[in-house]
Amino acid sequence: MGITEQDVDALVGRWAEAAQLYMDGDLRGYAAIARHAGDYTLLPPIGGDARSGFDGSDDAVDWTARNFRGGQVELEVFKTYTSGDLAVLVAVERQVGTVGDLPPQDWSLRITLVFRRDETGWRLVHRHADPLVHGITPELFAEIARGDHAS
């Protein structure tokens, strides 16, 4: 059976709820809604190497609760794609909240999410997120690409 528009709408709603739970520091609640596939990959918004697997350990739960202390998330979907048992969401998570010791601020991310449907429902297979919601200059881009921005 193909993926319907209602299936995609429900998936978007679930992701919006999951993103809010993460911003609120509730990793277990997030993981219950955004179920990750065993072969899940992440390109994290802070850069660095790709990661494999989802970390739902007690340490990760504690770290998330300490660092993500609430805010507002609105999911702005730009485009969706479906094929077979795959669904892709291209979106912006418009987020304002408190992260770490920083004051409340914009933490919006451009995201690409790939989901695979199996007999138990949707599983997140891949997430690519970056903070480049606001454009940057070619000079800053070059500095980041060279790694000169890192301290």
C-alpha cells in the first residue's frame, strides 16, 4: 500500500511533537515518538563527522535534560517526497529556547529527515540538520569550510 497524503501529514505532526519534546529536554519522550531505525545516521547541526545509531543512554538523557531547557518549536515544511516505504521531509525547525548556559535565542535548523515505514510504523533513518537558516557571507563560509572558525 502506498504512502498517502494523510500518512505524510501524520508524520509531520509526529515530528513537530518530537522536536518540541527535544527542545524541552525530554529525550525519552522524543525517542518514543521519533523512533530511530537500527541503521540511523545523523549529520549533527554542530558539524563534525557523521554519526551512526541513536544514543538513548541514561547519560544522553541526563545531558539533554541539562542542556535543553525549553522553548517553542514550529515545524515549517518546505517539501515532502515519498517513494515505496520511504518518506523525506525537507523543513525548517523554527526554534527559540534556552540551550546550555545561553539566554533564550533563535536555535532554528534546516533539516532533512528520511523515514522508512515498516510493519511497526515509521522509523527515522537519517537526519541532516544545520543552523544556516540565515544566510552567511562567502568569507564566513570559507572560514567554516577551512575549519578556521573552531577554537
